[in-house]
Amino acid sequence: MAKKKKQMTQPKSTSDDGLTLKDQLNADVLSQLKLAKQSLVAQEKEQEEERRAKALFEKKQREKNMSFEELLEQYGDQGSKF
């Protein structure tokens, strides 16, 4: 005699099946979240732009403070000869 296994089934909730998080949130909360996301993206872009500008400025300052010997080593063979 083989024993029959009982299958445990979980009850399905029919009210939450088709709803997404967007559907459950209030429209005001959703708009606030969208505004917060936009401001964060704008801040990240601004920080990246500032970082690039700072790196370019520092590079120019290093080249400005280089001696003639260092400049000749770095750019000596790249120039055209007259």
C-alpha cells in the first residue's frame, strides 16, 4: 500500500494579482518620487561635469608648472621640424 502525499497549496489572493507598485501608490507620492529621481540624476550629471572640469584644470596646471626638460621629454618627438 502506497501512501498518498498531500499537496499543500497556497491560497491565491485575487485582489493583488494584477496590481503593481505604481497602482498601489498614491499619485502625489508617485510624483514626489519622480521629482526626487530627476533631481538626483541632475546632481549626478553636475558632479560628473565638475569632476571632468577639475581634472582638465589640474592637467593644465601640471603642464604649466613643468620645466622645459619635462616638456621636451613628453612632447619632443611629436612636433614637426622646420
